[in-house]
Amino acid sequence: MVQSIVELRNVAGTEAAIGWAGGHTVVVDRSEGKAGGMGLGFNGGQLLALAIGGCYCNDLRYVAHDLGIKIGEIAVTVKLELHGAPLVATNAVLSVRCTTLDGSDPKTMIDQAWSICTIANSLNRGVPTTLNAV
């Protein structure tokens, strides 16, 4: 089993949080003026969309490496739809443009990357989440 652990703590003097894993950090906040938010970082929906798109970008690189293909450009857009109360993500649509340095058709690589995308597969299978108050 592979495990990822991240930590989050409040940022003194703000109502934002800073999250980290290893030496990497990200600021989490609400839009300016919304529930004390100062717009200092990403909100949860944006982080979810970034996780989906970022994971897919990494998987494109993994597949390209395995196939011996050199990627020229990757452009991914994630449109995340949120509805209801409580607000929940109801749909995520990725659009990808990818070129190869040798001009070959990237479709096989694009499809293979999607088939192994950890975040997309986890969401599509309904990853359970739990809360432990300590």
C-alpha cells in the first residue's frame, strides 16, 4: 500500500490555512470577503480540480516515458461543477491538448494516461472518507 499524508495548520493573523507534504506547500483560503476569507490561496473546489488535472498531467508523463515518447506541450483544463447544499462536486470534465516532439498522434498516450489516473479513478469509484476528531 502507498500512503500520502498531508498536514494543514491555520496561518496566524488570517483565516487561511497552509498545507504541506514534505517540502511543498499550498495556501488554502476562501474568496476575499467570503466567511472571513482573504483570497490568499485556493479554495477546496479549486484544489480538487487541480488534483484531478495535476494527477492527469503526471500520468501523461509516466505513460510517455514508458512508451518512449517525448512530449512537446501539455495543456489541461478542468471544469469542475459544484451544486447543492452542502455544496458537492457533481461533475468534472478534463480537456487536454498534447503534442509530441516527433509529431506522432498522442491519442493512445492520452487514453492510457486517463485509464491510470489515480485521482480520477478514485473519484469515479467513490473513495470513502472519514473524519476523526482528536
